[in-house]
Amino acid sequence: MKSSANFLSILVLLVFLAAGNARAQPQPILINCGSDSTTSVDARTWIGDSSPSNNFTLSFPGAIASAAPAPGVDGEQDPYGDLYKTARVFNASSSYRLAVAPGSYFLRLHFSQQFANLGAQEPIFNVAANGLRLLSKFSVHGEISWRDSQINSTSSVIVKEYLLNVTSGKLGIEFTPDEGSFAFINAMEVLPVSGTSIFDSVNKVDGHGLKGPFSLDGSGIETMYRLCVGCIDVLARKEDPGLWRRWDKDEHFIFSLNAASSIFNSSNISYVSADDPTVAPLRLYQSARVPTESSVLGKKFNVSWSFNIDPGFDYLVRLHFCELQYDKAEQRKFKIYINNKTAAEGYDVFARAGGKNKAFYEDFLDAASPQMDTLWVQLGSESSAGSAAADALLNGMEIFKVSREGNLAHPTVRIGGISGGARKPKRSPKWVLIGAASGLIIFIAIAGALYFCFNLQRKKNSSANKAKDNLHGVTHTRSPTLRTAGAFGSKRMGRRFTIAEIRTATVNFDESLVIGVGGFGKVYRGIMEDGTRVAIKRGYTDSHQGQGVKEFETEIEMLSRLRHRHLVPLIGYCDEQNEMVLVYEHMANGTLRSHLYGSDLPALTWKQRLEICIGAARGLHYLHTGLDRGIIHRDVKTTNILLDDNLVAKMADFGISKDGPALDHTHVSTAVKGSFGYLDPEYYRRQQLTPSSDVYSFGVVLFEVLCARPVINPTLPRDQINLADWALNRQRHRLLETIIDLRLDGNYTLESIKIFSEIAEKCLADEGVNRPSMGEVLWHLESALQLEQGHPQSTNGDGCSDPQLKPSDVPTRVACIKEVEQSTRPGSHDSDGQVVDVKIEVP
Ligand SMILES: *[C@@H]1O[C@H](CO)[C@@H](O)[C@H](O)[C@H]1NC(C)=O
Ligand SMILES: *[C@@H]1O[C@H](CO)[C@@H](O)[C@H](O)[C@H]1NC(C)=O
Ligand SMILES: *[C@@H]1O[C@H](CO)[C@@H](O)[C@H](O)[C@H]1NC(C)=O
Ligand SMILES: *[C@@H]1O[C@H](CO)[C@@H](O)[C@H](O)[C@H]1NC(C)=O
Ligand SMILES: *[C@@H]1O[C@H](CO)[C@@H](O)[C@H](O)[C@H]1NC(C)=O
Ligand SMILES: *[C@@H]1O[C@H](CO)[C@@H](O)[C@H](O)[C@H]1NC(C)=O
Ligand SMILES: *[C@@H]1O[C@H](CO)[C@@H](O)[C@H](O)[C@H]1NC(C)=O
Ligand SMILES: *[C@@H]1O[C@H](CO)[C@@H](O)[C@H](O)[C@H]1NC(C)=O
């Protein structure tokens, strides 16, 4: 039976091969658009689309644009950079027509953001292949911001990849600019994909584990994500020769890095089925993620990944597995969930592969409803299993979108995702027309007209263009670059102290003068020779604390740029003898926390607490809006709010670098637990820092001020351990009053508490986009203070202090917030417009 089936399949294969030979073999076609020569990239030859020897035609030639090569990522030369020097630009619909043998192909479209700044208009266009709509109202800026709202990429290139089944022998790729806009393309790849391994056995995720072939027949597929799970580096295209796929790291998509750890084993991995490197390169299988020992985190977690998707499509999820640890079956059995539905149970990688170090994959198909914009992939232990078989493992993951009714496109211009991380164009290029260099008069006319068009529009629309830039800039919440240009650049201000002065001030770093200990080092109280009382922060200098150096530089640079009544002033620093010392003004009244609990200091009144919160909010508001790019504090907590002799609040500690230890899984036991109670769950989930993460932490601070208890108190009953959860719970049951600090002794107005707790609750919204800005928080706190002082009505008639004003009274609120912002904003700045010359030439 079996052998006859084998015989049959061999026969089919032979027939297929014979047929394939009779027709033309599918060949890769690589096109460097806008170029007239061949280029070698990745040891592959890319043909210029204006070179005469090409195998395709272009229905309307458009124009050619060229630019200086885009600087690569982090100064490294982009290996594909040579392809991004030129582009083909269309002001009207045009098609590339290629002759290809029937078969399945990857089509990759390369777009460099540099060319999206070409004309006055942002290029917005549609792309279709053989009638299948691939891109609709596509904006490179928008796409980059959407990507960067999920991953931490510095690349200014977008590569879109599609899998198409070409039956006719012709492939037409059509670019259609939006009304009044233009289209462009830098490079295209058409790569044959061997037909046998594509989605021949797909599990439908409907809880029944049905298997069935999935045919590409008539449909197309877009690659949404391709991840090397647990990899330290991306798997670059050149490591996947044949299909030249790029496998990204999964860490930006994993729900909680702490819940999973990476394992590696590079020895002797092989494919389960006949060697088929088209499935994935072997290196993909050399690393994997497994759940972190549950003893570390205290309870069992699913290992979860989440992805932004376009609603209303079917998605194919391909999971790659290879057991790297266990030598026998029944050691690791787990459940696979896709979109919270069980896709597989009792999954035993060893058993399915028939051994260790054997690589295979499994495909799942699930539909996204029209509302669903997130796809979840989760691995969980079998509920009843004991400690032994309660593990999971994943090596790689690919997510593909399946076309529906001839369409694969997201219908509107994308803007940044959940964190709204839209990015302003990096450069504003200058146009230069190089006139009729070649003798082809007809093309001169076209180029001339294009130039004229663009320039006319540029003049006409330069204000509209600004508005558009703002559209992208308005949601600009990317965290600022905190890196200093070089060690100890000239940006620092403040006095430079000698180490002798510092030693004198602290009695040679006497332990009895320590007033605080943090990740950076110890903080000492001290008196300078002139009698100034100071706080001296001394960084650890051991080499293994290397990141301290970076934080030190960051903090010096930032603090010297930041001057505000509600920020702790930096007096100077000392960098002698490998010391890293910062000298701050001493805050006589210490941390806010020490006035809330855990000391014998007298209780603060409600009014004092409100004033302190307002001060801290002003400090944060200044950080978020004050400088040109906004600064995210990253570690808002009551021990970082200091009080001077008059109990004026000052924010301290901006030195936590983005690359800090907080989310590094090697620091699970210390760093994460240390600030757990304040950590924005969305940041935790997405690893994407936005000012709204500070707002979340500030919400926790507000409840801490109200309730005067630690944000995490493990000695309390389970539901009360986490203050944020508990306060929200009480708030929702209208029982908040039961947990207010008893030391306030009822000395507060309920209206004030109400406004205060409502804004605190808003700060704790699950999603950053639903949280208020610091400006709004500030405004509500001021209302609460006015109510407390018995001036509930507005003092200047502008309605800004009217506590009855509902968040829905948008116009008044906006006016008020604007006012607050204006009064604190020190001045506007323009962006660092680096100019790149872009030339347009006649083909
Ligand atoms: C054009 O196609 C032919 C046949 O498929 C091939 O031999 C030739 O190398 C191709 N030319 C280029 C420039 O790719
Ligand atoms: C983000 O990218 C920067 C620069 O490439 C890198 O230094 C940093 O570690 C990345 N952060 C995360 C959370 O991946
Ligand atoms: C491509 O289309 C042909 C004809 O419709 C079909 O026979 C073939 O199975 C399809 N290939 C794939 C990989 O789906
Ligand atoms: C990696 O796999 C090889 C071969 O199975 C095994 O001998 C070795 O112990 C493994 N290494 C680790 C670190 O698990
Ligand atoms: C590597 O794998 C092959 C095939 O599975 C096996 O024959 C060979 O013994 C393995 N080598 C080692 C060192 O494990
Ligand atoms: C794991 O995920 C599934 C699906 O979302 C969910 O039903 C289950 O409760 C989760 N298990 C744990 C331990 O969180
Ligand atoms: C699926 O599970 C995730 C994480 O457990 C959760 O955030 C999400 O809301 C769930 N989705 C649905 C549709 O239940
Ligand atoms: C595109 O440019 C050509 C120049 O030859 C011009 O004739 C045509 O009107 C332009 N099309 C649009 C839609 O602007």
C-alpha cells in the first residue's frame, strides 16, 4: 500500500519534472530600478531596469531619481545600500512586464525612505501583481512608523514580500500613484520557490485540529513576520541563500521576555524530511525559547508573542521546531494556542521529529475577524502535567497573510501602531535637475515635465507638506536618543570637581553618610568646602558594571540640558581616577516615599500631597514636552521624587538608559522585581517605551500617595499585593475610600479625592493610547487642589479650573491644556534637517 503510494508520488514527480523541463525553468529575476548597469549585491547580479539587455518591459518609463547612498544602520554599510542609490519614479500608472515560467515566486519590493522625501507630495501609491492588489494607499513613511511601533529598527528601508502563484507565464507589476502623488520603487526580486514544500499540510485552528492542504490557487500571500526565536542576532539574507529571507529577532514581539529564556545547541542538526533548506536555514534551529523555570517567576506562564495584523484576513502561522535538550520523548509536552484557541495539544517535539536535533515545521491557518488587529501565538504547559513534562519550545515562526477576493492590501495609509511611533522623515532632500544629458529627446520632455510638476507642487504645497509632516510628527512618541555623541562631549555643563574635593565632602565616602543605594551606585550626603549641602552619587566602577558608564554620560548630558524648578539641579560632576560621581543639590526632605510610610516622619496633609504631586507632574510634563524631542523618565517612583526644604517636589534620576537592565532577563531577580509595581504593562509587553509609560508609573505614584503603602506588598492577601490592581479594584467597586491613608484622618474633601483618583485610574489604562498626557494629569491635579482649597470655581473665568469640566468637554479642555503646555514650554525647536542631494536624471 505504502510503497505503491510512494511509487505514485515518484511518478507524479517525474511527470512534473518532465513538464517543468519542457517549459522553461523558473529563474530568479533581480531588478535594480532606475539603474542602467548591473550591480552585485549579496553575490547576486541585479540588472538595471534601464539597461538594454533586460528581459522585461516597462509600460511607461516614468523618471529616474538618484540619491547619495543612504547611511546604513548604526553607521554600518547597508549590504543592500547599492540598490538604494536609484529609484524609478512614476507620476502615472506603469507596469513592469516580466516573462516567467509558471510556478510559485517570492516577489520582494524594496523601498528606501530617502526617496519618499523626493517631491513636495509624500508618495502614496498602489501596487498590484497580475491583478492581485498588494499595496493600497501605501506610504513608506507610514509603513516605517507602523513597523517601528512594534520593532526597534533603525532601518529606513521597507522590503515587502509576497508569495505568488504565476500560472500564465507572465508577471505584471503595476504601480499606480494616488491622485496628485507619485510612486517609486528601488529594487525588485522575483525568486522561484519550490512548489512542493509550500503549505501542503495546514492545520485549521478551530479546536478540532483538522489537517488539510492549503492551495495558493488564485490567492496570494504576504509575509508579515519572519522570526528566529531566541536568536541573538538576526539571520541575515545572506545566511539563507536560495531564498534570501531575513529572519528577525523575536524579542520585540514576545509578551514578556522574562517568561522565556533562550537555549542554544549548534550540534548536528538535520531536517526531518528530505533535506530541504528552502524551509529554513539550519541556523534557525540552533536556538529556541523555552519557558523560564517557573520557580523564578513564581507561577506558570504561557510564552506569548503578539503581532500587529490587518483585520479581516486569514493568517498562516508556520512554527519551526527542533528539540535541542532532551534525548527522549515525553519530556516536553505543550499546548499551542493561536488567537487564544487551542491549535495543538500534547505537542511533543521529540516524538514528532523522531529524535533530538531534528528540524521540522507545522502550519496553522486561522482567520482574523474584522475587529482583530492583533494575532497571538502562545505556548503553554499541559495543565495537569507535573514538573517534568511541563515545558515548551519554539525555534522559529513565520506569519503570512492570505489574500481575500484578489486583495492583500491594508486599505488606508498606515500610521504608527499602538504606540503611535510615527517617525518624521529623516532628511529633507534637495532636488537638482540634471538636464538633457542623453540625446533621447522624448525622455527629456518627460523628465522636464516631471521636474516642473514636482517643483510647482513643491512651491504650491510647501505649507500643506508641513502640515503633513506634522501629521506624522504629532504622534511622534519615539523615545529620544539618549546616547552621547562621544564620551564626554562638550555638551556638559556644571562644575568639574576633583576627586579630592569629593572625598573631603563625603569624609572619604563614609558609609554612615549613605542616603540611598541604586542600580547605579550609592548616594552620599556631603558638604562642599563652601558649605553647600550636596547629594553625591558615586557610580560603581567595577568593570562588570560597564553600563554604568553609559548611564553616567547620559545623566550628565541630560541634566545639563534640563533646568526646571521641579527637577533636581545638577551642580557638577567628577570623572577623575575612573570615578563616576555626580553632585546634586541636596534635597533636605529626602524622598517622597519616606514621608508616606516606613519612617517616623509626620504625615503629609492632603493639600501637601497634592502640591507635591503637582510639582512632580510639572517636572515630568517638562521632560515630556520641554525639549525638542521629549524625554522619557523611565523610572518614575516615589523614591525618585525628592523634596527640598519647602517640600517642593523635584524629579530625580534620569540616568536609566534605554538599554538598562530593567528588562534583561538575566536580571529577573533584581531589577524587574525592584520596580515591578510601577512598570507599564504595555512597555513590559512590547518593549516599546513611550511617554505614556511614565504616565502609567505616575498613576501608581498617585495611588501610593493616596494610600501610603508599598506598591508591592507580598505579605498581603493575593489580590492586594499589587497596589495598582488593588486600587483599581476598589475604585471600580466604589470602595476606594476604604484604602485611603488612615493618617489623613478624613481631612480632605471628597470631590478632590474623586478627581485625584479618577485621573490616577486613567493613568493606569491598559493601553498607552488611552492614557492622558502629563499635561492633562497636571490639569486634573490642579483642579483637585483648588477643590481642596475651597476655590472650586474658576478664578479667571476661562473655565480651566472648573472641576465640573468633564473629560468630554473637549474644546475647553484642549484650550486649558494648551495653556498649561505653553506656560511650561521653553521654546520650540526644529528638527535636525540633514540635507541629502537627490538628483533626477533623464534615462
Ligand atoms: C533573459 O532570459 C533568458 C532566457 O530565460 C536568459 O538566458 C537570459 O540570461 C536573460 N537575460 C538576463 C539579462 O537576465
Ligand atoms: C534598540 O535599538 C538600539 C540601537 O540599535 C539598541 O541599542 C537597543 O538595545 C535596542 N533596544 C531594544 C529594547 O531592543
Ligand atoms: C498554482 O496554480 C495552479 C493552477 O491553478 C495550481 O494547479 C497549483 O497547485 C498552484 N500552486 C500552488 C503552490 O498552490
Ligand atoms: C548539544 O547536542 C549534542 C548532541 O546531541 C549533545 O551532545 C550536547 O550535550 C548538547 N549540548 C547542550 C549544551 O545541550
Ligand atoms: C549527526 O547526525 C547523523 C544523522 O542523524 C548521525 O548519523 C551522526 O552520528 C550524528 N553525529 C553526532 C556527532 O551526533
Ligand atoms: C494560556 O493561553 C490560553 C489562550 O490564550 C489561555 O486560555 C490560558 O489560560 C493561558 N494560560 C495561562 C497559564 O496563562
Ligand atoms: C488573547 O489573549 C491575550 C493574552 O492572554 C489577551 O490579551 C487577548 O485579549 C486575548 N484575546 C481575545 C480575543 O480574547
Ligand atoms: C506625468 O508627467 C508627464 C510628463 O510627460 C505629463 O505629461 C503628465 O501629465 C503627468 N501626469 C500626471 C498625472 O501628472
